[in-house]
Amino acid sequence: MNQLSRSISRRLLAILMATVVSWWGWTPEVALAQTPTLLQLQPSKTPTTKAPTSIQPYLDRVIDQLTEFRLDNGMKFIVLERHQAPVVSFLTYADVGGVDEPEGQTGVAHFLEHLAFKGTTRIGTKDYQAEKPLLERLEQLDTQIRAARANGKQDEVAKLEATFKEVEAQADKLVNQNEMGQIVEQAGGVGLNATTSAEATRYFYSFPANKLELWMSLESDRFLEPVIRREFYKEKDVILEERRMRVDNSPIGMMIEKFIDTAFTVHPYRRPVIGYDQDIRNLTPVDVEKFFETYYVPSNITIAVVGDVKTAEVKRLAQIYFGRYKAAPKPQSEIAPEPKQTQTREVTLELPSQPWYLEGYHRPSGTHPDNAVYDIIGGLLSNGRTSRLYKSLVEQQRLALNAQGFSGFPGDKYPNLMLFYALTAPGHTVDEVAVALSKEIDKLKTEPVSTVELERVKTQARAGLLRSLNSNSGMAQQLLEYEVKTGSWRNLFKQLDEIVAVTPADIQRVAKAAFTPENRTIGKLLSKKA
């Protein structure tokens, strides 16, 4: 492959991954089913024998330094003391995402995440008592505009919109833009951000260790007294523009939306986390407020504190600040199970784009006993330049500029997909790529994986996990992901035993069961003909 082709491949692959990450909310660093985050804290000498360098001493140290406690209102904290440097990372994990949204309100979880940065009754405002009636007036005007538009009263719409702009301008004068971010930055904080996925919403940043109480104050106020209506309509425009950029004006974004909607017929995984355009437009402050009141209750929130702290002090301050939250039952979303797929599904789009080929197979959730086997399969096929797909499709046959795949799309809390994708090389077709991919998948069914190759995949993945656990923020993410999704953070380390136990026979068994025509969904993004 020449340098120009490599450059094009990297840019287009980056577009695809940016679409997957930012639009669907999938984050490789914390995704439960991602091979690099779950495998090898140790390499094994053989597929069935543990290496002398056991993970147990590492796990013992974590157990010694980690404390769990739950407040009376149901909110849980995980505290890991790490005193190597005077810094601490915080992660607030709300067990709610796109799958929990009411029908017709897709995007509300992501919208709420945006609004969580707008401040409280004390932060982000110059005078909340003066601001509040203006925000209520804007909501009234928006309701009137909708009604007038629905009745075809265009003159009335124009007058109401003019009034809306006037009131909005008055409200804007009372807003202290990004005041929370400024407070965090001035106190030495870094990494203030959040993500919304199909299954969770995460808020995180880091502080110097002596700012523990400041974090407690800021974060507890953030979800105790949020002002959902502040800059609501401006933020709606921001999100709509984000959707246009990631989906409506992006061929691969449109392809992913169509593909996932084809692969799932019932389960809410089929809906984009960012939401459908019309749903976003129709969301009201009342919709977002109701969603917040339902899901942002103490029993549905888990917090990790990792770094140079004393557990006793964390517990004392948590009682003071987060103990103010009123207890409420953990919400239970009624998620419809996806029916078993019985035949190949296919979706084809013709757009101004490089040709892409996508292929997905349904697989069980991340807590299934075969989860480790799927991780190994993902590593064998897609883990770097030594992986089977890269060596065959890219280097040897030169059918694709890149070819990869991963488990856990678009989430892993429920049965999901193992997704493969390839960017077709110039002069070749997506059908050629499909044939080549099929051959590599079939080899998993018919040819036992060698001991050497199996060990290489485990060794490669070991570094990924160690890197993610090395930072306070990475450790916080991993601990919470396993705590909430599997019931215990200890499963982060127990996964190693399951990985070591995977055999070539397991790989063949799972491949034969999962990679069948009736379980397959195909996506073809073709270059639009002039």
C-alpha cells in the first residue's frame, strides 16, 4: 500500500470511528466487551496453564486499598486510595442511557448530559430569581409557537418567534457562561467532560487532592439543583447541528444508522443515542426534567473516587453533600428482548463516499459465560497489523485499505453485535471484501487456532488493560463499568481466569454457533454513480 493510500485509509477510518464513538456513545476505553480492556494481566505459558506471574498480588493490593460504601439514600461509592501523586479522579456513573428513553423521545439522555454543564440555581447565573421567570416564559412561548405552526397560523408564528428572541436575549444576559468549567479550571481541575452511551451516562474530571471537598460541593449541587431550562433551546440547536454533522451529512453515519436499524427490529439498541432529528426537535424541558427525576436518583448512581485521598474523609464528605439527596427506588426500564434472527438481513446505500462493507452477528451480553471467547475471536481477527483481517484483506490481497471489528456494538449490557467493517481499496468492490471476510470467519470454524497465535493475542491485550488501569481516571472507569454492569468490580480481574481457560475448541464452538448466514446482517455503502 502506498503512502497516499495509507493516509486516506487512516483519515476515513478515523471518520468511521469518530462516528461510532461520538454518535452511538461507544467508548473503547470502558466498553465491557472490548478485548484490549479485558484480557491479560498475565500471559500464560500454554492455553490451559497460568504463568508464574499471577495477577493475585495485584488484585490483593487493589482489595487492600479499595473501599465500598453506600449512603442511606442508596448512592454507592467506590474509593481506591493511590498515594503516588497528589491528584484524584472522579467519575459519576448514572445507570441510564439511550435504551431507557421513552418512545418518541430518543436523544433525551444525551440532551440531559449537555444540560448538566449549564449550572445550578447558584452556579451559571447572575440572578436566578430574575432568570427563572424568563426561562418559564420561553417555555410558554415555545408551546404557543408549536400550536400556531400546527394550525398553519404563520403570521402568529412570526410574532411569537420575535417575542421569543427578545425574551431569550434577556435571559442570556443573566447567564454566567461555563461558570462550572471556570471554577474547575481555576482550582486546577482537568478533563471536565461526560459521555452518553446506549446504557450509561458518565461525568468525570480530575482535581488536585486538596480539592476533594470542592468536587463534593460542585458535583452534588449539579444533580441536586440543576436548571434544566437554562439555554435549553440554544443547546437543542447545538445537538441538532451535531446530528447533521455526524449523521445527516456523513455517509458512514447514515450507513450506521440504517445498519443498526436493520440488525435490531425490537430492542432499543436500534435507536441512535444522539436521537432522531424529529424527536430532538420535539423535546421539551418537561420531557428532560421527567427523565432526570426518574433516572437520576441515588440508587441509580455510582461514584468512583481514585487517587490521593483518605477513605474516611471521602465517606464523611459524601454523607454531608450527597446525603442530601432524597432516597427513591431504582428505576426499572422495560427493555424488549430482541427476537432471534432467522435469515440474513441486508441494507445498501448509494452515497458520495468511499465504499464500505459492514457485517454484524448477534452475540450474547457481556455477562455471558462465552464473553471471553468472543473477546479472543475479536483479537484474532482484528487486533492490529498482525491480525488475520489486516494481514489477509489489506496486506496480502489488497482488497481493503483497512479491515477491523469489535464486540459490544452498540453496547454490551444486553445481547449485542460483533461488528466487522472494511474500507474497500480502489479498484475493488464490497462484494470482493465480503467473500474474503467470509473466508477468514469460516477458518475459525474449521481450523483450530494454534497455541502460538492464541498466546500472541493474549499478550497483546495484556498491555491494553495495564495501560487503562495505570491512570486514576482509567481505573475509575473500569471499576464502575464492571461494578454496574456485572454486579461487582472484582469481575474486572476475574475475567483473566476466563481468558486463560479459552481453548481452540471453544473458539470453534462459538464461531460455528454465531457466524451463520441466518444470524448475519450486511451493510453496503456504495459510491453513488454520477
